[in-house]
Amino acid sequence: MTAQAAAELPPLTRSMRAARMAALHTLSSSLRTAPPSERDGFTDMMMAAFREGGLDVRDLAGDMGYSLSSTYRWIEGRSSPHPSQWKLVTDWIVGRIDAVLLGEART
């Protein structure tokens, strides 16, 4: 979205977009400082990134070779990958958030 198009958004839409970007920035910073080390933290990260942050679970599944059903179960807190995979998933999420934020900064 161009800067002009963003400026033409209705006020509430523009406000919600700004809030989402701020939340993504906070999530990225938090994950860099304290990545999940317990299952509850992993589930919280997944919910924040995909439900609230708007990341697309299909991208994670496709990029990393996980099934969609597995990734949805992680977001819902019904399961999680082996803890040895948490850093890979966290790094993917941080990278994707950074790409979204960089794209936003360019508009």
C-alpha cells in the first residue's frame, strides 16, 4: 500500500492498521528478548502472531514443511512441536514480522 493510499484510509481503519503495526513491533521485540521456553509461551506466541498479528498460517506450513492441521493445533494450544523446533518457528515468525514492518515502512 502506498503512503497516499494509507493516508486516504478512513480514520478508524488507519488507526487499526497503526495499532496492528505497533503490536507486531512489540511482539518481534519480545520474541528477540525472551523466546518461548515453555509450552504455554509457545502457544501464546502462536496466538499473538497468527490470530492477533495477522500472519498467515499457510505461509508457515508451506515455508517450513509443517502440515496445516499441525500448525492450526499449535495456534489453538491443542499441541506443539517438539521443543527443539520452537526456535526455528520463533525465528520464522520474527522474520515474517520484520518483513511486514519493513514493507509498511516503505509505504
